Amino acid sequence: MLLDLESQDYQYFEVIVVDQSDPFQEDFYKGWKLDLSAIQQKEKALWLARNRAIKMAKGDYILLYDDDSRVDNDWITQHLKTLDFFKAEVSSGVSISTSGAEVPRNYSFFRVSDQLDTGNVMITRDVFTKCNTFDENFERMRMGDLEFAVRSYLNGFVNISNPLSSLSSIFVL
């Protein structure tokens, strides 16, 4: 959520929101203490939204995040530290469905990752330059994460499972 991004201990980032809600409420995005750009996307399409944000981003690191998630105030810092320490190009954070739940044992330590969850991942721009963006043919399917992970692996990029950049999902009924 935007409040979590406002409270990050690392402050040098931009936020790009690709809003697919109907109706689009542009005023919601005013007044945040963030370098924030919000664009409306009428088509409900995850991979299209992620690709639009990636193409708009100015930085060398792309951190993907979903609007139904909560993160700690050192979330960005932990992703950056992982990329630096392991000389990696991808930091795959752990996503937990229930707020307050423990990180599963098999995700509780740093290791070469066997997953890539685009709701909690930092990827260097170099990966997108060499591998391109997400394949929009996977729209309405969840295999786009896996397909991109395989492409990045085959191109020699290192993906580290990062237990210190975890997030929890919130569900609003």
C-alpha cells in the first residue's frame, strides 16, 4: 500500500501505479509524500500493466509490487542489499498470504531462487534490456512469472530468494 511505501527507510525511488479500477479516481493519488505517477489502464491485464510501468520507469532497478500487499519499512533496502551482496540481478522476496504468518522454512534462508513472484521482486534494468518484458500472451494466466524467470535464467541472470523482503497480502471484502 502507498502508506508502506511512504515509510520506507530508503527514500530514493519513484512509484508508478497502473490503475485498472473502474472508476479511475485520479484524486486518490494526490497528496502522497512520494514521487508518484498514476496512469489509468482500462483493460484488466496484469502483464500489460507491469510492462507499461517497466517502460515508464527511469531507474536501474525495477521493484514490482501489488496493491493488496503490506511491507516492512526496510523492504526496498533488503532487496537492494541482496542484489549487492550476491552480485545478483533478481531479488525474489517471499510472499505470504496471511498477515503475520511466518516465512515458510524452505524460504527462510538466502539461496538461488526456484521461483519469481512478480508481486514481490526487484529486477535490474539489464534483465529487461536483454530478456525484454513480460510475455503478454500469458494474460489471464499465472505462468507469466515462470516464463520470464526461465528466460532470465537462460540468459545467465542470478535470482536470489530473499527472506528479508517478505510481504503479506491483505484481503478486502
